[in-house]
Amino acid sequence: MSDWGSKAWLGLTGAAMIAGLGSLKNGQPFPPWMFGVYALLLIGLVLMFVLYLVLRIGRRVLAIGTGHQPPYAKSPIESLEPYAAAVASVGVLALGVSIVVSAQPTRPATPQTFTVAEIGWEYNGGEGPNHYNLHTCPAAAARCEWPFPDSVTYVLNPDDFSPTLPAGLASPSLKGQTVVLTLDEGTTKVLAMELNGKYYETAELTDRSWWQRRNWIFGGIIALVGGVALAVRWGPWSWRRQSRGEEPEAVKVKILVKGLHDYVAKERTIKPYLLSIGERAATTAAAFRHRQISAQEALEQLMLLAHEVDEAEKARESTGLNPEAAIARGSGDSANDTR
């Protein structure tokens, strides 16, 4: 698995966990099914993160410890990647399906009367919709101040209501007034509000299946993404081929190019002879990108370069040759091997 692949699955899992929260309404309790799904997503996220750390930070240490295997070689631990990716993908798929199955229409509760403790305006700086925070106290409260032990805060997005909530709603003059709220049952989602002699209502109150349709679409998209991700990493054309070391040649070329590039970038200050190998690898990569050579030809050239480095390191350790002599000797051995 490449670093890009690690980041992609980390991003997919993290984005799904955040997106799943968007299916809940304000004040809605965490559904029991979501605990299980999020536990699965968390396991996938941790596995992918551990793999990413091992491949990103520990790859060279593991490779060097297994003999004279070059640091850019594929680590044996990468065989776990399809399974970690599968856990993450199954979690995303399960989240999407659960959102679709659990989608419910809006169920207005009986209107309740409260006393306004304070109305504040919250500016989110482009990170989300700006909204009012309506702080309330029970209507029977003898004293209503914010914060109040029994106070409840309701989020009011101006554009959700018809007519749109006025700009001056955060006026201190509304403190202590009576407000009548119609909530979505079991949540703090405000469907309608009567305040200061005016009545405001949301589209969810007039079209009670709107939220249900929204979650069908929302969950369907998440399930589709999870299903596609599962097919990509768990399909017989992918993980089985990878477990046998039979990646497409183009993928092998990318792995070798990145490995050589990273190794040369790290070691060039203490091993200047690697600069020429890095330049030759870059030339081969450019020729492959521009389709001047085939993937097989690029792979053969890069494998020779990798073999040169490996042989040079072996020769340097066993004979004490200087780097230039070692790489020259390694090049000669590689040439003999190809005859």
C-alpha cells in the first residue's frame, strides 16, 4: 500500500465518521446502531493509522532488519492492508445503510412554552451556517437568567424558517418574553416558533418526509462510497493479486520510483554516489510518463537501479570499498546478471 493509499483510506474513514453525525438532528440521542457502526469505523481507522505509521516511519527500519533488502522494498506488513481497508470500507458501507434504514419522517411534538433567557448570535467564520442560540428557561421558573440550571439552548438557522428570522432577534429586549416552540420529537430541533407576536415555521413542518428523503440520499451516497471502496480493496482483482505480489506493472513502477526517490533524498548527503542513480530513476520515470517506454521497460530499468544500490551496499559492508567503487562493482554484477 502506498502512502497515498493510506491517506485515502484514513481520509475516507474519518470523513464518513464526521458525515454520519450530519444525519442526526440537534439534541437527538446517539442511536444504538450507531455505536456499533462507529466502533467498526474506529477499528478501521486505528488499523489504517497504524499501518500508515509503520509504512511511513518504520518501513526502512523493518526492511534493513530483514537482511540487505533495500529500504524502499515492499514491507511484509503491507499484506495486512487489504484487511484493514476492508474493515474501514465495511464500516462506511454499514454506516450508509444504517442511515437509510433508520431514516424517519419528522414527528412534531406538542408545542411547549418557555421563557427567553437570552438570544445570542453566533458567527462561524465560514465554517458553518451562522445562527441564533436561543437560551430558554421553563415557563414556570421564578427567575430566568443564563446560564440557568434547567435552561435549554436551541439552535435557530435564520434561513430554515419562513419567514426568515429577522436580523435583530438577538435584542436584549426579548429577554423574559414568552416563546412557544414546536420541536421534532426526541430532539431539540425547532420546527416552529412563536415569539413576540410572530410565527415562524420550517419546511420540515410542512413537508414532514423531507428529512427522511434527505437521509435516504445522504445515507445512499455514503453506502455507495463504502461499497465502491470495498470492491476496490477487497475485490478478487485487487487484494488477491496484491497478496501474491502480482500488482500491475505500472503500480510496481510507481512503487519503485517513489522508493528510489525517497531513499536518495534521505541518503544523498552521506552517499553522494546515489545522486546519479536518482537522476537515472527520474529520467526513466519521465520517459514512462511521456509514454516513450513501456511499463515493462521502465520496470526493468528501475529494478536494475535497485539492484545496483543493493549490491553496492552489500559490497561496501563486506569489503569496505568506498561508495564509488562499490557502486561500480554493483553495476558490473548487474550487467553480468543480464547476460
